[in-house]
Amino acid sequence: MSKDALYPEPPHLTIAVWSPEDEESVFGRACDVVAAAGCVPAGVVQSAPRGQQYAMLQDLDDRSTAQLDADAFETAVHGRDPVLRPLEAGYRSKRWGTVVVEHLFGTEGEKHPVAVSLAADRLGLPDSTWKASDRKAARRLAEWATGVLRELTLSTGAMYGAIGVEETLPTPSALRAGEPAGSVVYVGSALPGVQARFRAAVPGVQWPTGEFFPGWHPFAESPEPVDRKGLAAASVALGQALSGSAG
């Protein structure tokens, strides 16, 4: 079993969504998105018995990691194992290296965000240090990550999502407590009032199921100044809007 199959090179770029739908179903759809984006299963899955609540994966003492054949891998990541639920699944990309679908930090009473994580490469470095080749590479990765987020929003019933480096996507309760959603954020069309709050802080782009707010170059080709206080307030409003659907 490859030791890096579930651990991309740091720092990590995380493309994450939060959906009120069944976690195992959302996880499986995220795996389908990654495969459609050109990633090949590495066959490694971390799982744990169903029916246990947790905040961090480390809270589950009985989680296990296995190298599976192709059929068993698909069974595991799509929630068809009768005993175990998937927590992390490893993929490989010729361009990006290790790519992992995983559940992020949450609370025992809320759905966990589901994320696609990989090495941040140039996006993990200050853009002031970039050469022309670095800018080109960063733009390619940003475009790929944006495409993955867009497909996740289409397939998972996501209410919101974000892209960040060494950042976790806050749960609704964490947003209400003041944790920011990020500066590259998606908000679903079911929350038009929240979209307006984000739009006042950073210009948005319409997507089929919501609005994308890229407040960080190179996700925005020519980013306008971001209202950080407005972004923080919009994040709290997002959490408040979801106070009744976080179970």
C-alpha cells in the first residue's frame, strides 16, 4: 500500500462542499466527480463502522485503511459495503499527483463537509514570488479546481462550498460562531439573501445551481478588492440561514 495514497504533498489545496443530503451519497458523488476530472483510483480507502458520530476522523479508534481491487473500491466509496462507511478515498492524477476525497472536520450533530484535496503547488506560495511559469501553473490548477467545485455543486446538492489552501470548510455552526467561509466561495441559489451579502463583499459569477465568488487571484482573472468585514458578516449570515438544516 502506497504511504502517500491518502496524503498529498503539503500544503494542501482543498475543494469542499457542504450538503444536507446523506453523507455517504455525497461522498460517492464526489468520487464520481474526481474520476470524471481525470483521476484514477489508487485503490486505498479508509473506513469505519457505520453508526458512529465524530468530529475528527481521529476520534474514530476503529477506522481502518485497506488496499482494494477496482470492484471493491467502487463498492466502498459508493457506500455499498454492508458494515463500513468510507472516510477517505485515494486517487492519482498524472498532472496533480495524489488526490483524496475525504470528510472534513465537523461536529457530532452536523453533516461533515466533503472535500477533494491535493497538493497546492504554486498556489501554496505567495504570488509575489511567482515567475511567469509559476503564474501559468497556478492558473492551470485554479481552473481545474474551479471546474471540480462547479461539478461538485451540480452533483451533491451543496448549499455552499469553498476552495482554500490549508483551510477547512466550516460547518454551519462554525460559520455562525464567526469562522469565515473563505475568499473563494460558492453559495447555492436556495439562499438568495446570502448570495447578496457575499456579492456586496466580492463580485460573483453565476453558475447553474448558485453563485461563485472568487476573491483570490488567479481564481478571479482581475480580482477586485475584497471587503473582508463584509465577507465575515456574509459567512455568519450563511450559517444562520442554515440553522434549521444542519442535522
